[in-house]
Amino acid sequence: MKYEEEITKIIAETICITESIQTFNADSNLQDAGMDSISFIGIIVKIENYFDIKVPPEKLVIDQTATLKDLCGIVRDCIY
């Protein structure tokens, strides 16, 4: 999946995952890994800055954007 490595690093540093990020797959719920509403916004801001994109407001719903796969899809949609 394109962008997965970069976004995984952003997630890991933002929610301070102490266990190996490799234990999570693209469909793992990031809320189970410790993502809350504050860290979700932090992840979105870092993704926007890293990829030089603007995430549409309708994508800023934590329950609808709770997996790595969801975040990769948002980046892909914003770039293309």
C-alpha cells in the first residue's frame, strides 16, 4: 500500500506506541493502539505537513478514519 511506511512512522511517533508497530496491520483500529481525538488531530496535521496536502473536513471523523488503510486512502485521494 502506497504511503504506508511514512504514515506508520507518523502514527507511531504521535501516539507513542511502545510495542512494535509491525504488530498492527492496515485494518487494525488505531483507537485500540491508543489513538484518541487529540492524537488523531496531531496525526492529521503531521500527514498534511509531510505530504503537503489539506485533508477535507468530512474526513476528520475519528470513527471513519481509524485505520492505517483509511489514512493511506485519504492521502491518496488528496494527492490524485
